[in-house]
Amino acid sequence: MNKHICFLSCSPSPLSPSSTDSTCPIAQTGDCVPQENNNGKLLPVAFQRAGWTVSVLHHDMLHLTPNGIRIGNLVPDELDLIWLLGFGPRGSCSDRFQILSLLPDQLFVTPPLTMIRLHAKFALCQGPLSHLFPKTWVSGDKAWLKRKILEGGDWVVKPTAGSYGNKVFKISSDNPNLNVILETLTHSSYCTLQAYLESVKQGEKRILIANGNIIGHYKRASKEKFRTNLTTDAEISECTLTKSELNIVSQVLHHFTELGVGFASIDLVGDYIMEINVANPGGLNTLNTLNRTDSAFLAAQSILQNSLELFVKQP
């Protein structure tokens, strides 16, 4: 009997109706992933190639009934894996993750509570890996943050859990828009303030991880010299990892293994971690373009290699 994986996603299913649950339509919402990240297309196809039965359902197709949890028409006990591609619509996120947390952690590529714990950009800035991050302050108090900025130096201020380079600003004490920027970022949430790293001018390296293995890596360099997201027109290129960078990745992987992280990215600037992403990191298609490999299939192989059998080999 084929293994069965269910992806909870905001992307329309890339599969034919015969290979997914066609009774559960995919809704489009403003809180979901933009087109630049196509994990919702690449990963389901990769698992289908691996011989698995694949269902791709919208995040909001999750239900709690007197007879247990249902995902569309699917019963979790009949599934071998659930892959949460991001957090889905913001308004229903808390309720859905409460429901999902009732299921066994081992059913997920990355458990829901681990995703929540590591989602914020400051998640690892305290504890055993704190020395690998730029100096970081987090608050929802505009005046408190401004006092730190007025001490001098250059800073990067950004949402605690944003993505795609949105609302990321390089600022200093003499920035005429300082008050407006801080007011915008702290209006209804906390924000992150980090010391600016000059080495970001040489670019940032993204490393994609699946089940403790490096799937690939590449360099992103931006004309803006501080935002390296592809959505801000950053340039990509192949890169190698130095011994120091590999040591940093090894430390993060050890931490990921303890928390059950199955798929993630690590962004490095010099000898510092800028961000990690355990929710739904982009980069698979970029690796495909640079290396002419099927990175999604490599990720699927890595996710499955320790506990589940692949039914076909990569051609």
C-alpha cells in the first residue's frame, strides 16, 4: 500500500484530480505565499514521483469533530506525513495550530509547536546559539527602541516574523523618517532591531536543509546592500561554504534535530546567522536553476530516508 502525505498549503494543487483530494477546493487568501515561493508546486510533485499518494489541501480545510480531527475528508490516522507549508491565513492561524498540536509530532515534517517556537526572527537570539547572531533587541515600545538607536551606529529594523524583505529598513539616529518607521513597525506588533553588518554588502548565503542534510546553497547579493531577498531584485550566484560557515550550520542542525525540524533555511552573512526559516523557506527553484538539479526531489529523499521507503529513484 502506498504511503500517503498531505500538504497543507495556500497554493492550488499541482497534481491531477486522481492524485489529490479534489473534493476540497483551494481558496486563495491574502495571507498566503506569493508566487516567488513555489514549494506548494515542487514538493507535492516530488513526493508523487517517489511513489506516494499525495493530497494538497488548503490550511482552512482542517476540522475538529467529536470523532477526531479531519483534514478535508482525510483522517490523520490514515496519513504517514503532514507537511505544513507556512502558517496559512493569519486570522485562523491560532485555532488551526491548536488543533494540529493535538496530533503526534512524528506525523509532521516539522511539528506545529516547533514552527511557532522558531518562527520569529529572534527565536534563537537567546540560548546556546546567541553568539551566532548580530546584537538584537525586540520590543513593541517605539520610544524604547528609539533610545537604543540614538546611541549611535547603523541598524536594521524589521518585523519579528516578516518575509520577502517587506518593511525591512536600514536606519540610524539621523534618519528623518525614524519616527515614522518605528511607528509603522510597532503600531500593532513588536519589531526586531539588529546591529547592521557591513559584511552584508558582500552578500548573504542561503542554505536549505532537509532532515539534517544540506540540500544546496547559493549567494544572494543586493543592490540595496542590506536586503538580499529575491523579491527585492537581489542577484543570485553559486557559492561554497567556508569551514567557519559549515561549523555554524552544524551547530544549527544539532538544534534543529533536537526540536524535530524537517525542512528549513539558514541565512548567513559572514560568521553570523541573519535568519532561519522553518515555516516555508524559498530557494528550491533557485537551486534548480543554478545547479540543474531537482532540489525538491532531493529534499523529499532526505525527509524520507531515515524512516520511510522511496519507491522510485531520481532519473
